Amino acid sequence: MDYEELEPKIKKIVEIVESIPESYRTTCFEMLLESELSSNKSKTEEKIIEKNEIPTQENQFDFQVPIEVRAFFRQFSLDEGKIYEQFIISGKDEIAPTYKISTTVTSKAQIQIALMTALENTLKTNGSFEFSMEDVRKRCDENKCLNRKNFMNNFNNNKKLFKDLDDEEHVKLSPYGKEKLSETINEL
């Protein structure tokens, strides 16, 4: 939205704000302006969704979905647009997760974070679906779902999801792990 479109709306907000007690004006103005700006943002997002547009290479800073990820999404009949629902992508190395963990069960949350971290790493590196245990530990800690005592036990109990747990720097997903990742993408 440009300034010309926003100017009359700001004037209307100022009129409203001037009609309330002075002690509330600043807060009221900020809230109304934020509301106006966010409603315009959501309208733009709705238009994109209505058109069923998937961000392209041009409008995603030359980001191109790696072939491994495309093959994975086709194999499990997933919509590639889900990538942009789960991550903010503003360049090849600038990928940030936006997903919310869908469970309150710590052990399940740790596995979901590991699977989604593997997807994120594949988007960044064009490599295989893998993650490091240390990265997953940090993310689990950030998401307040790190069970330090049982962290490795949880992964050992779910070892069928991974090819090998011996190399903690390069834990790769097994075919079953990829299947579980597809389920996780649909859950989040």
C-alpha cells in the first residue's frame, strides 16, 4: 500500500483519536494504525491465496525449490505452496521457520522439530534430508520442549525414522522418516 492510499485512512484514524481522552490517544492511534496496516496485509495475502499463486523465483529473491524437495513433495502428493506456509524465504541462505509445533507432548514435539529441521536444511543446501542433533537440541530448547534427560532416548525409540544415529552432525531421514515428515507438514 502506498502513501496516497494510506493518507485518508490515517486522517480518519486521527479524527477518531481526537475524540477520546488525551491519556488514551497515543495507544489508540497505534492500535488503529496497526489494525489498518495488518488488515491491508491480510487482504493482499487473501488475493494471493485466491489466485492460488505460489511464489516464483522472481518474487522469492531467486530462490528455487531444490529438486530433492520437489521430488519429495510429488512423492507424497504435497502442495509445494506448503513450503511458503511453513518458512519465510528471502534468499538461498535466508530461510526461517514459521510453523508452530502441533503437539504438547515433548517427545513428539522433538521429533517434529527434527523432521522440519531436515526439510529446512534441504531447502538451504540442495542436499539430503538431514540435521544435526545440536541444532535440534537448540530448537527444542527455544520451543520449550527439550527434555534433556530423555532427548537421545527419544531418538533411539524412533530410530526407524533415521538412517543412522551414530553421526550426530549428519542424521539423515530414512524413507519412513520422510513419510513421517510428509504427515508432519500436513499437521502443522
